[in-house]
Amino acid sequence: MPKRTLEGDAVVQDDVQSGCDEGNWFQAEKHRSEIRSFLRGPGNSERFAMIDLFGASGQMSKRWRKAGWDAFAYDIKTSKAHDVTSADGFWALCSAGKRLMTNGLIFGGPPCSLYVWISKSVHKRSEDNAFVGDTGLYKVRMSNRIVANMCVFLQELSECKDFYTVIEQPSSSAMFKMKVTSSLAKQLEMERVWTWMGLFGHELPKATILTGNLPSLPTLRRVLTNASRKQIKNRQKKTGGAKFYTRDADGKVTGNKSLQNTAAYTAEFCTAVYKAWAKDLKAN
């Protein structure tokens, strides 16, 4: 379980991790030609139908395997070798990318704790600082490096093969307001779809934005009605009505130790993503 970290005047679930010193972080944007050459080089035997990027629970890749496909799960929380901030970890991701089949899917859920509203008093991302946030904070710099390396990987891989990608973030995330992510969305011709994880069996309503180039992505859009909101509340009662965060009199929000568990995708959501991808794969 990631530690709860106090910085400034908020307590947030710390899902941002690196296994190396900042001085050794791999700055992928400085190695684009080398990365592209590697991705176009030998060892491109297509094996994986999907890459579960930052999927610590592995639920998405499990759904692909259940359907008989091979999938690759990449997350530092489950393997130290999968550290996208390190050179070795980045090249490991590139190696997996080389083996992604044509029109395979990369589904990513980058660490969001330092992009969302619940930690705004910590990261201080805004239009004034191009949403890179308070870079005087180590973890903000780390979260920026993780996303920057992800963007370079996806951009360079797109120059070498055709594939689909979907990036998931909470609706309040400022991640796609940064230049690096805006550039990625433009290059890969990604669209945004608003949905609710609670309508896929999640215990919380959890407003979510899916950004991707999967043609059937709009089929994942959901609208939360009053009736469905009541259904979610009833489901919470049946499971004990767990509270995931609290708000004090001053408006400060504190996530408790159960909050991190809400990051895992439900089986229903994974199945919906799989069916959307399978439909597009068949169409091609």
C-alpha cells in the first residue's frame, strides 16, 4: 500500500514512485532518435495484444488473457524492473512495445494523485504554470517525469506501428492540460470520453475521463442519472458504506487508507474495454 504523504496542507495517497535518484532519471525526450531506432530494430515478433500500462492490479491484462490473448502488465508497484523513470525500466517498456501486435491496445492509468483536485493545494497545477505544478516539490517533478516518459514512448511507438491507446484519469485530473500530453493527444488523434466507474460496478461514482484513439471509445461513455446514483449508494450500503476520504471544516480533504483501493478497475469495466477493442480489431 502506498504511503500517505503530508505536503503543504493536504494529505494524499502517494501513488508516485521511482526506484532511482533524480539525477539518474531517464529523460526520454532527449533520446528520441535512439528510441525510434530501437523500436524499428530487430525483435519485433508480435506477441502482446495489449499492454496494461501502470496497471498495478493487473485487472485489464487479466481480461485479455481470459479471452486467450497474451498481455503485458507494466507497473513499478509490482516489479522494480518496470520503473519508467529509469533507463532500464524505460527500455523494458520499449521492448514490450516492440512486441505489441498491430492494432493492439495500450491501456494506461498513470499515477494521478498529484494531478487531481484532492491534492491541488499540494501540486498547485494551474494555467499560470502550464499545469506542471509546484516543481519545487520532489514528487511533483517525479509525476511530471513519469508522464513525460510515457508520452515519448507512445509518440515514438506510433511512428513505428499502428496501435490503439486509451489513457484513464479521474475527471478532475489536470494531466492532459500539460504541453506534453496535449501534444500526444494531437499526434495520436485522441478524443475524450466522460464516463462513470460506478456504472461499471465500482463502489464510488468516480467520474472518469478516457482519452484515446480507439474507434469504439465512445461506447464506454456513461451518463450518471439520479436512479443510477441511488443504485450506487445502495451498493455502498451492502458493502459496508466504506468512506474513502474526509473533508474538515476548512475544506481540507484527506484520503484514508482505503482510497488507493479505488484505483483498481472492476471486471465489468475491463470487459467493456475489451469488447470495444475486439470490435475494432475485427473491423480491421
